[in-house]
Amino acid sequence: MPIFHIFLVAVIQGLTEFLPVSSSGHLILLPNLTALDDQGLAIDVAAHVGTLGAVVLYYLSDVRLAILGLPRALAGKRDTQGSKLAFLLIIATIPVVVAGLILKVTGLNEAMRSITVIGWTMLGFGILLWWADQKGHTSKSESDWTTRDAWLLGIWQAVALIPGTSRSGITITGARFLGYERSDAAKIAMLMSIPTIFASGALLGLDVAAQADLAMLKDMSLAALFSFAAALIALSLMMRLLKSVSFTPYVIYRVILGVVLLTIAYSQ
């Protein structure tokens, strides 16, 4: 696979995974709107591994806390900060895992990979993000995260299986509606992405493992490296900007892209 193609796919994945603009939507659009071939499952998996590494590194102290608390959480105990965080992340991941398996078994995940679907989700969920960000009250921080909120945000996250929705965007939207402050809403969404990306990568990785050869492993290594760097930059910039800027710039981008895609879809 040409290195430029690998670089393009990995950077798009890395930049859009944590920004509320939909990484899956952009990756589906790449072969649809250009002369490039579909990058294939192996590169998708590698790019996801790169973004996983970036978010783990960025929130390393929280990840370490959750890992240390995992045994107590699995034992039904939530008496430490780590065990509580681990438990809430488990709860928040259940809906997307269940929904993902249903879509895979029924084949609906392939049926939704169209420019029309992505156009409408870009537009509709972009406006919903703006509404939640501007009109939602702010009364909670990450320390107020509860089991109820984890279930609700998990359901919001499951909606992101529709291409173009944006996993981070829809989770942030749900958190803002629940009253979480901007940066705390984003942090919760990013922490929720860790088990979700891990589960997705592990599932897809099983399909790739049997086909892997030396050339493929080389391409995958480059994709993971490029996406790691792009994701770390995007995540760092977004979290810094949230101290002074709302989500409106991302909403504007989504609305413009959504209108362009719908224009293309309905003019064909």
C-alpha cells in the first residue's frame, strides 16, 4: 500500500477520532469522494490502535487508576476512586458492545455506510451538539459521574455506530445535556473511548490476524504511528481550546460538510 495512502488514512483517523466530527464518517468518505481504494480492515485496526495509544498516554494517570481499581470493581466494590472509575467505564461500554454485535450480525452496519446517511448525521447531530453546548446547564464535574449517568452516556455512545454521528461528539452532547461542564464532558467522553476502541480493535483484530504477513505488518505499524501522533496533537489542542472556546467551530464544520454531502447525494 502506498505510504501516502497510509499516511492520509492514519492522519484522518487520528485527527477525527477525538474531535466531535466523526472519524468513521471521514474514512468512509475518503474512497467514496476520491480515486483512492478502500484502505482495508488491517489499516483501520492499526489506525485505531494508534488512537488508543494516544488517549491512554494523555490520560495515563486516570487509566492507571482504573486498572488498579478493576479487580475491586469486578468484585462489586466501588469504595475507591479507581474501582468507581473502572465500574463506571464498564457500565458505559455495555450498550455500544451490545449494539455493535447486533449491527454486525444483522448486516445493518454495512447498509448505513452511505454519503446520504453521513450527510444527515453530520448535519443533525452537529446541530444537536450546538444545542446541548449552548442551552445545557452546567452543574456537574467529572467527580459527579454516577451509575445512572454512565448508563445514559453509554446509550448515547451506542448511537455513534451510525456513520457520521461521532462517538466523541454524541457522548459530549449527552454529557452536556446531563449538566457536565465542557472540559469534564470531553474528558468523560475520552475515557469512555478507551474500552470502546479496545473492544472494537480486538474484535476486528481477530479477522486481520489470520491474513497478516510481513508487508501488512509494516503498513499497519506505519498507520499506528501516524494515527498516534495525529490523535495526540488533536486531543491536546481540543482540551486546551475548551478552556476558552465552545464546540461551535466543530458544529460549523459539521453543518457545512453535511450540507455539501447531501447536495452531492441528492444530485446524483
